[in-house]
Amino acid sequence: MEIDTSTEFGARVAHHLQADQVVWLTTVGADLTPQPSPVWFLRDGETALVYSQPNTPKIRNIAQRPRVSLSFNSTPYGDDVVVLTGDAWLDSDAPAADALPAYIAKYADGLASLGMSPEAFAREYSAAIRVRPTKLRGF
């Protein structure tokens, strides 16, 4: 999905994708209830790459119902809304998190706050999720 960065909205979307530390990944549970989870992510070309602990509800949900959304935090007054919807899948061919310098650089402070090395994070969060956005909405 192309984002028109020549518009004010498109420029804000691009900024969120580049600069935000957390996005809300919403999957759909077995009872069809939305299940939002805050996750770290890296924009990787046309997809967003998320690492998860294996055997979590979001992993099971994606395997059964791959339609997801990525929602960024809005302002305290509800402005700057950005929601991407698309398809997710488990990517067994993705590199480990510690093999991606851009991911490690983006989350260096987060890793430090967790007291984790990049290698420990990659071992614990070994399930790679790719999300390919197909629609964008917001204001």
C-alpha cells in the first residue's frame, strides 16, 4: 500500500510508521472479540514487522483469522488518528530481531528498560509477524 506523503495526513502516517515506538496490533479472538496488544514494530518495506513470544493469543489469532489492524496512539483529545488494516502472517523466514540493526537501534532504550540484551530478546520474542496494510483511515 502506497502512502501519499505529499499530503498532510500521509506525512503524519509516514512519521508514525518511522518514529513511533508502539503500535496497537488488534487481532480477532476465537469468540470474534477484538484483542488489541501494544507491540514494538519496524516498518520493513511494504510490511510492518513485529516480534512476539511464541504461543501467545495474538499468534493463535493470526493463524486462524489473519485480518488485523495497526492503530497508533492519538493525541489526548482524540486527534491524529491513524489506523491501518491488513493481513498478517507468521514469517518463519524473517531474521531474528537481533540480526536487524534498525530494530535493535530503534528499541535500544526499551531493551535496556527490560534489562534484556538483543540476543535475549531475540530468543524470547522469536515469533515474527508480518503485517501488510491494505487500507488506511484516520484524520
